[in-house]
Amino acid sequence: MRIHFVVFLLMVSLLVIRPIPRSSTLEAGQDDLRLQLRQMEEVIKNQQAMLEALKIKVEAHEKVEQLSTADQDKIIGEKIEAYLHKEQFEGNLAKMLRPPVEIGYKKGFYFQTSDGRFNMRMTGRLQMRYGYEDRDATGDDDSSYSLRRARLKWDGYAYDHFKYKIELALKSTGTKSTSSSDKDMAKAVELVDWWAEYGKYNFAKIRFGQWKVPFNRQRVVSSSELQMIDRSLAQDEFNMNRQIGAQISGKTHNKQLEYYLGMFNGNNRNESANGDTRHMYIARLSWSNPGGYGKGIGEQEADVAWSEKPLYHVSAAISFDDASDLEFTLRDGNRVSSDDVDRTHLVGEYGFKYKGFSSNAEVYWSKAHDIGGKDIANSGFFVQGGYFIIPHRFEVAGRYSYVDYDEQLKDDALQEVALGLNWYFERHHNNKLQFNYVNVDERIPGADVNDKFYRMQYQIAF
């Protein structure tokens, strides 16, 4: 269309510029007309050639414009793509596309906010047990199925540097009773752990709440990660259990040095008040391999992970409680009680793991001052070990523990021999089957009692 319009303008301009002259005679006029017609035809031919050249230039220009636009599009696309790959844009885009709350499973079901400042994980476990008891003391054997433990736990962090934990213990024999005279039956659901910790600095973490006192390691290790079905009888006599209090702890020197300093009520768990101004005090120190002994005092006992490098720790702790409420049965049968007893506990430990082999031991000593007009000192220890015959799957384990009650008496001791077989279905403690044989020999003045226990326990945790 543009070409025809240009031709029309040229023809009009030609007629305007070169008007046809008038002649006096017809013949002369005809000759002039023929001449002008030939001239016009020649001009038109030249104009057509010019128009063809112009058309070619116009089309070439249009192609150049198209090519330029494509190039520009390509350049723009490359620039946009380069910007999209910039870390800053990726971060901003990820924030825009990220849901406000992330939900998933990683060692427990969890959800956390998109900014990463708040996180909560929920875990639980069931321990279902069958036990056969061959007792000498009563002469009554027993064969029973039972629910050993049912737990629900919530833990996580908030406001960047604050950690927390809440754990409930569920019982199949409890009720919802809240009667003060029915305390045992009132514990269908019991709050066993609750604490918050400020942990910005690894060398100094501050905790407040209720949890297992960091005195001896086997007590602090979760019951879900024990090598044997139950803890040793020796540690049962000397552990500090759970208490309400506060502590400062930390790790230094590439996590090799670990310490705990704490002050607790000293009157067992879930007590609403201390009752006086005296407390229980704890100090613990541990030295381990570079990088630390796993989770430290809470590290699992068996070497399920098949450690490629030797892991070890040596530890010691002291506890002093200047206001213990005790009801103490002496091994000679006498029973004494006091609501104002000073008690001192000491423990020394070691632990070792390497390529499926594990070993740990704890040595205890305690003294209760002025009970019935005299001091009572007890001592004990246990040694435990295991090895994976099939790596990560099948483990054999054994333990020996011994307690010497009231050092003023000669014939009073408790000893335990235990053998165990463990099968780990998922190469970790969360899904495992255990079998234990336990022989307990108790010697008291005038009697020697021997009991045998056969226990099988399946644990599922999530």
C-alpha cells in the first residue's frame, strides 16, 4: 500500500511540474503529445526502478528491524535469566514462594516458620514388654505383658536462641483422679520434663525447669536409647532423678571439655515448693575425643552407627544436698527417717565406642550424714559392654553391677548379672526388639535371695 501511494504522488508531481504545452496546429500538437508520452513513459520506467529499489530498501530495513528486535529479545532474556540466578533474587523469590509454615518429618514430625525463628518437633514412643519372673524371695513366679513406657514429647526452638522441651508420661493403669490421697492413680498423664534454655553461646547455656539432674550418665540417657532393657541396679541406687532447678552448662576446646553446674530443689519431680531455703547442688566435668562424645551426657549407649573413629569420654560429678527428705531402710532391717539430712554423692565414669564395640562403666559413692545418730555410706559400680555381630543390626550385650549397702555391715550387698540380645530393624533405636536375662543376687544378714528375670521388649518410636 505504501508503494502505490508513493507512485501516485510521483505521477501527480510530474504532471504539475511538466504541463502539456498547447500548439497552434493539430499535427504539431500530436507530435508534441507523442514526444511527451515517450518522455513520460521513460520517466515512469525510471520511477518504477526507483520504486523497486526503494521497496527493496524498505523490505531490507524491515528485516533489519525484525532481526534487531529478536536480538534485543534475546539480550533481554539473557539478562533476565542472569538476574534470576543471582543469590539475592533466589533468596527473595524463595521467600515469596515459601509457605508461611514448613511441615515435614526429620527424627520426628515438625513444623517451623518460613523465617526459621520458630520450630516445634513432636515425637513419641511405646515400649511393650513381656516378662517372666522366677523369684526366690516370695516363691511366687509371674508371667505378664505390660506397657513399660508410653511417652509424648515436644521440643524445638523459639526466638533464634531459645530451646525448650515438654514431655508427658502416659500410664495404662492410671485414672483422672486428682485426690491427694490417690496420688499414684492420679498419674494417668504426668508431666515429667519441662524446661527452656538460652543457648546462643555453646560454651555457656542457661536452663530453667525440670529435667534429669546431670549427675550420672546412664540416668540421663533416654530410656529409648539404652543398650539393655533397663538401667543397672547400681545406678538405681545412686541417681538424682528429675528435679526442678536451674543450671549453666557448656562445651569448650573443640567440644572436648564439657561441664555442668546446677542448683535444684532436691525434693524430687513435680513438687510445687521446696519447703525451705536449702538446695541440691551439682557439678560435673567431662573430657572426650575432639568433636565431643556424640550428644555428650545424653549420648546413646550402643555403637549402632558403627563409629569409624574411636569415641571416648572420662567424667566425674559431685552432688551435695543439705536438706534431703529420707526414709531409709538399713540392710539390717532397721528403718529410719529424717526430713533434714545432708547427703553427698560422687560418681566417676568412662565410655568408649569403636566399629560396633561399646563399653561404659560408672563407680558410685554416697554418704548420708546423721541418720539415726550415725553416717550411712554406700558404694557401687557397674560395667557394661556390647558388640554388633551384624553391623547396625544384631548386637550382643552384657552387664555386671554391684552395690555395697551401709559399709558398717559386712554381709549386705546386691549384685546383678545381665545378658542381652538386640535386633535393630531400622539401624537405630526407634524400632528394635530386645531380650534380656537378668540374675539378681541379694545378700542381707541371715538370708541370700536369688531372683531370675526373663524380659523381652519391643520399642517403636517416631
